[in-house]
Amino acid sequence: NKNDENLRPSSWKISLHVKIVLILGFISLAFGYIMDNYTHADFAYLDSATTVFAIFTTYMLAKKILENWIYWIVIDAVSIYIYIEKSFYLTALLFCLYTILAFIAYLQWKRELALG
């Protein structure tokens, strides 16, 4: 059934991820520069990176790309650092939970992908 195929996770080659990370990294630097020079943002570059990567990772999630969960784990870990530094401890705790959930989801999708 074609609908069942759309519900199964898929995976992208590492070379594509390298390209994506480089492109998103460049975009993050550009936004970080703007935020750093034209706002009073405390973590202009980190905040820009988490936002840029989260937007693209949401697309990956919608397409059921397995590696989206790895991106979320990194995004969440960086967010935890930002929130601790800003003394937003409950929000940091929430992002710890998100990190755990992303890890569990990664394992589930990886198992589902292996079953084919």
C-alpha cells in the first residue's frame, strides 16, 4: 500500500547531511551576525543556530527521516545550555525531557527502518 510506504522512516546518506549542516551552519552564522549586531541577544549565534536547524529538522520530521532525531538531540542539548546560562532551569529541565524523548524516538524509528 502506497500510504504505508509514506509512514515508514527512511534515511539520508551521510554526504547529504554534511551538505545540509554546512548550508544551515552558514545560514545560522548570517542570522547570528544580524542578531549580534542589531539586537541585544545574549546568545545570538547559538540561538540562531538552534532556530535555523529546528526549522529544517521539522521538515525532516514531516518526511520521516530517521536522522531528524539526531538533529533534535543536538538542538535540545544546545538549548539546555542556553537555558541554564539564562537561569531558566525549568525550561532547561523540559529540554532534558525532550532530549530523552528524541533518543527514544530515534531508537524506535531505527528499529522500524531495519524491519523494512
